[in-house]
Amino acid sequence: MKGIILLNGMPYNGKIDASGAVVYCCDGAYNWARGRVKIDKTVGDFDSLGYIPDPPPEEIYPAEKNCTDGEIALFKLLESGADEIEIYGGGGGREDHFLGNLHLMYRAFERGTKCTMITENSIMFPASGKINLGGYAGKTISVLPFGGKLNIMDSKGLKYSYPKQISYGECRGISNIAEDDCAFLSVEGVALIIVNRGEV
């Protein structure tokens, strides 16, 4: 099952393919998503939106709570068995929420669910083992350790080689380029992959 989470960061202006997916719209994201993408469920405290959206939420959460609206949506999708989740509207806006949204991807990854955050500028996802990057040929790709040190075992089809290990506090994985359709990276640990959607 595919799930989509719409968040109240920088609005996403591209096309969102929601066919066959369950779409959760969080609070203020309703302002940019309404009429552009199907919304199956609304979730949150609606302090940002200021009114109750349609479809009406199953539950309205208190504004003072121990989780974000995006976190609530993620947990609901994981509990319903989603094996793939896309997040839109997760970048821009407040930096603390953006960093929190990255952590939501890590939580999904720990649960065995593929999770990708798509913004106007980037595609971001956590991955481990052999990571195929051929679909991003010609794009700038950055690799960061995510949740611990990252051991680089092998790579191919990338302009620059990587060190054997990238630790927190190092930027050695920033701004590589996938040069062909066979590009891949093999790692031990979890990598945060960031693909620049614009020109190299």
C-alpha cells in the first residue's frame, strides 16, 4: 500500500500521483493541496488552518501535544500497513519542522517502509545496502550519514569516489554526480540520499 503525506511547509507545485494511494493532509497543507490532489484523510490540530477541512478529520488533536501532525499521519500509515510513503510540503518553512520531517523518514525506514520526501528542489530518502542511483543520471547527488557512521563499500557510475567512511560532522558526501544509468552506491549503515532535481 502506498501512502502520501501532505505537510504545511513550502507548497509543492509539481504533479502528485495519488492513484492507488491513501493521502493524509496535515493541517495547513490543506491550503495548497485542496483541489490539486485527492485528499482521503485530514489530520492534525488545525491551529495553522483555522477551520475544519473537508473531509472532516476523524479526530481533532490538541495543539499542545507530544508529536507533530506529520508524525501522527506517519504512524497511521505505518499502522495500516503502508510499504511506501511519499512526503510533500516537508521542506521550507520552519527549519525545526524540516529536520523533524527527516527524522520521520528515518522512523519509516526503521520499520521497513520505503519513504521519500519530495520538494521543489530535491528528492530525499534513507537507504542502506546497494543503492541504485541510475535513475538520477546527470543529477547532483549528496550522501550523508543518517543515524550513525556510514561505511562506503563500493560505488560505480559516480563522478567522484567516496572515502571508506563518512561520519557525523563530515561533508565528504556532498555534491557528487551520477554519470550513467548503472550508477550505484553500496553502504553499511544508513545513508540519507539527496538528489538535486534542478540542473547539475
